[in-house]
Amino acid sequence: MAAQDSGPGGKQPTINDVAALAGVSKKTVSRVINRSQFLTDKTRAAVEQAIEQLGFVPNPQARALAFRRNFLIALLHDNPNAQTVLNFQRGVLDAIKDSDLALLVRPVDRGSDAMLEDVRTFLEKQRPIGAMLLPPISENDDLAALCDDLGVRYVRIGSARIDDATHCISSNDREVVAQAVRGLVSLGHRRIGFVRGPVGFRSAAEREQGFLEALADAGLDLPAELNAPGNYRYAAGVEAGEALLSLSVPPTAIFCSNDEMAAGVMSVAHGKGIRVPDALSIIGFDDSPTATHIWPALSTVRWPIREMGVRAAQTLVPDFLGPDAKGGGDESAVLASTFVERQSVAPPPGH
Amino acid sequence: MAAQDSGPGGKQPTINDVAALAGVSKKTVSRVINRSQFLTDKTRAAVEQAIEQLGFVPNPQARALAFRRNFLIALLHDNPNAQTVLNFQRGVLDAIKDSDLALLVRPVDRGSDAMLEDVRTFLEKQRPIGAMLLPPISENDDLAALCDDLGVRYVRIGSARIDDATHCISSNDREVVAQAVRGLVSLGHRRIGFVRGPVGFRSAAEREQGFLEALADAGLDLPAELNAPGNYRYAAGVEAGEALLSLSVPPTAIFCSNDEMAAGVMSVAHGKGIRVPDALSIIGFDDSPTATHIWPALSTVRWPIREMGVRAAQTLVPDFLGPDAKGGGDESAVLASTFVERQSVAPPPGH
DNA sequence: TTGTAAGCGTTATCAC
DNA sequence: GTGATAACGCTTACAA
């Protein structure tokens, strides 16, 4: 707390004021601010006392200029799932809490042709130390190349290893999906539908592979009529549900590539009077708020997004965080997703 | 697009390089950057040509230092509703898109005692031009006072006028809730339950008043047993649903102070085999993603949060945005919420 | 261990 | 209209 408030319009004390009050040079004050080792305890104490007394806060713009680097990191996202973005933000802020860093947020339009130029302008203007890319734009290699080009560090978040360990934080989605589907099989399900994610998304491909792996392990296959297209939107879930649940022999379980689509499938089931989970088991992916807000509550896969935020920050700017910030380079860049069991899964009818 | 990329490690061109190339002084370049009127078209053109050729981008840190002001605005929030926060961000970014401003994001912990000190530290460190406060922390007067104290502009977002017009963007929640409830009455509902928001929240009070107004207009009252406490959380909705739907004479309609609680009530209805909307009408508030992800889709109130973001930015920093950014001072600081009709409302049984 | 001088890239002042 | 020169608040040489 500032011992002496300048009040509105009052001038902030500068490093010179502190130096004068403490009776040292401004360079010495600078050393205290930057935790130099070469200082007598006495000098340090005197300076700290002066800082406290004046309520001095170093001007980050001046520091940024002198350091030829600012203290900003950026979060670039184009994510339809708000909760994911916010949880990630939370994690990043957990990580940088005790540092001098601040977080800049930038939504981008994946679809737009101007996207790359927008991001370039943004990065050139703000010159953040680094950028964190959330899926799905994290899958855009041009974006990563652009960061490299501009000398901006980057970390990409993905559902699988999409870059080397110092540039990527990922989760093990495929494994966890496989595990969830194996659970379905072990309950007795044999006819299991699948609602895909959007074409071209790595996350969608990972989830699909996990699903197919589990089926293959059980000696099952995925008939074409049980394989429905999707795009991570609720409406696609509704369409898929209409298609799958109108089959002459409908599936007894459906794995949806995300929660929104699972909610869509579930709505269709309700509309048709198909009881969940008694007559139909449903699994989603994301553990979004929706998962617990629908009825019955949805079994789903939770990815450790907040923790990924922490890890991403540590990997991006280990040198700006405490010495305990390991980050990067090791296998820990892969974090574990977990299967969350709720009420939307049960054995198939007759089991 | 930069005509000449410095590439990684290469040095950014500075104002001096531009000045040298254009054969003018750096002050003249500065004038071009800052759109001074006192310039020959010829000089301006020459400088712009040099800027283009070099791919020069002014260093914001240096500008910030010289201007004694940076180009950051901050968004402070402690909002359980991720979509709201993100939509608001979107609006703010719409507004500042063509300016030099960037957006800093800061989640805060409403509960924590250290909250005020945290925010103070943040504002002192970053010294943003202004801060935008999202509800519920926008309702905290100490926070507004702190901004004033530090010479940081602020705008508070609220569900009602909680500050003067230059410091507040609000919606007309009360009116719209009243309108929605009047709709219920005109369908024939007479026994209407209410699930409150958390104690002490202005938004909760506004919604409650709107509800009571509509009831009073119709000559109805709210019996104590139909008035259930809540806190904007799903679980509270479940509890309220259990209470209201176990009454010997249950309500035929329930207004919930937000969508999450409405989802909770709806889950209970499903569990008890009470058909929505045939046997029970439900209305929520927020138009969150949940509203369309549950079944049947929820009638709810949508507040114009993205537009509020635009307006908040315009009110906060009109001098940094285009001349068309009006902002502040007039009645337009109140934006209209709207009632969104979906499938969760119908006449009561027997009508 | 501390201080001095110079500079980071921009804008303000005030001449011309 | 335009340009020298001195800030802005801090850090990095390098010297003491």
C-alpha cells in the first residue's frame, strides 16, 4: 500500500525521487528494483524504505523502452467455447501473478482472409514477448511461422503434439476418448454411434482416432450409418441425433465429439421420448458448463485447460517467472485429460 | 504489410531511419504519425512513402513514455458467466479496432479481502487509461473510488443506473423482466414462482422488482412459499426446483433470475416427470449458451452485452476513438435488453 | 559495491 | 510548415 498517495492529477514519484530521498544514485535504485545481488543489505534497506515511503511504482513503459522489450504476453484465440478461453486465461494469470507480466487478449477471426495480417499488425504494434495460441487457431502453421518471423515467442495449445515441446502444450485426448469408449463397450454396448467434429480440426481427428481405436480393440467397427458429421455446434448435434435415432436399428450409445453436440443429441432423444441413459447412453467432450446444466448430467471428458494455461505461460516465459517455473522441454508438456462420469451413461437395454 | 521484413533478430526501423530516408527531421515524422494538420501534402507523402518502404511501426512503449500515458484499457471482471465476459471483450475490441488501444484483461476475486489491494497494484503497475468494470464487481463503490483515486478512468456496467452517465452503461432489465412476466400472466398463469438471485446484487434486485411489478399490475402477489432463494448457480436452481415443485399446489410457471438456475429447475421437473412447458413454464435470464442447449429451449432475457462493450469503450475513451465515437453523457447509456421466446413457455394446464 | 554518462524511441517546446 | 534540443523514466555500459 502506498504510504503517500499522489491523488488524482498528482505526479507519480520517479526513480529520481527515490534516489534523492535514499541518498543514492538512481542506478542503485534500479538495482534494487531488479534484484541485483551486488548490494549491501543496508543500501537495499534504505532504498526499499524510500520506495515504501514514496509509494513508488516503476513505470513499466520506461522500463520497457530501456529493456527494449515490454512485459506483455498475448493470448490469441478464436474459440467458440467461452469457458475454455476464460479458464485458460485464469491459468495464465495464476502463472504470471507474481511477475511483472500482464496479459493482452486478442480474439481473431479464423475465417477471415485478413486474419494473418490482423495478427501481424497486432504483434507489430504491441510487440508482446510471446503469444499463446488456443485451438483451433493453434493448428494454423502460418500463425506460428508469423510469430517466428516477428521474433515473438509462441506456445500452441493442442489436443495432440502439434509442434516441438518448447512450442506446444497438449493433452492426451485420444487416449481418454478411447478409455471412455472402452467403458461403453464393457457395459455391453455394441452399436455405438459417433458424431464427428469439424473437418480439418486436429482435435476432431484425435477424438475420432481414439473412438476408432477403442472400437477396434473390441473387434467392433463403425458402420457408415452410425458415423455422423458435425461441427461442434448444437445444431449439428440435433441433426446427427435425428439421423442416428431414426435408424431402424438405432445405436444404444452415442459418442459426441463435444458437449454442445451431445446436448443436441440429447434434445432429440427427449423429443422422441427416448430415455437417457436407460435407452440411450451419451458421452460428450469438454466438460463445458452445458454438461452439468442439461438433464441428465453428461458424462464427458475434461481437459485440464486451466493447468494448461499455467504450463503455457511457464513454457513461454520461464525467464520472467520464478525459478520454480520449469516449463518446456520435457514430457510434462502433455497434460492428462480425464473422463468424468455422470448420469448419461448406463448399460444398454437388456443388460 | 511491411515492404521489408527485418526478420528474426533484425532490428526494427525507428523514427530516425524514416526521417533519414525521407530527408526530414524526426519531429516531422512524428507529426505524420500523429496526424498533425500542419504539414504539406508533399512532406506527408514523402514520409508516408518512407514509412511504407521501411515497414516502420512506431514503438508503443516509447510513445507511451513520451506521452506520459500508455494506450491500454483494462477489463476487470469476476463473472461466473464466461460467455458474458467474452462477448463484452468482443464488443470492446470492435470499438477499439482502428485505434492504437489494446485491451488488458484482469479477473479479480470478489470474495478475497485482498481484492482491492490486488486491483490497486494492478492499476499502479499497468496504469491503463481506463478500466471497465463488469458486474458484479461493478457494483463495488470502493473499486470506483479507487480508480478515481489513481486517476484511472472507469466505466461500470450494470443492470441499472449505478453511477452517473459518464461512468455507467446499463440495461433496462427490470422493464424486460416485467414484460416477460406479464406475458406469463396473459397466458393465464396465476401461480408463478420466483427464484431469486444472490443477496446484495443489484442485478438480482432489479430482476426481482421487475417480477413483482408485473405481478402487482395483475393484482397478484407472491406467496412466501413461491419465493425461493438462489445464487445464480445451477445447484441453487435444483434446490429451488425441489422446493417449489414439491408444494401441494405447485406453481404453473417459474421465473428464474438466471439461466443456470432455470436449467436446475428444469432438471428437477424432468426428474419428477413434470412436462415442460405443458405442465410447467420456465423463464430464465442471460440468454447464455445453456439456454439453447437444454431441452426444451429456454425462454429468457438477452442483454446486449456485446453492444455494451462497444458503448463502454466509447464512453471510456472517446478521445482515442474515431470522431464518430459519441459515448457518454446521454440517455444512450441505457441499452435495451430483449425477451427471447423459445419453447419453455406455454399456457398453464387447462387453458 | 556504487556512480556517471549515454541511450532506448518517441513527443513537447520553441525557435526559425 | 519545419527542425534543433530537451525531456519522458528507466537500463546498460563502463568507470571508480
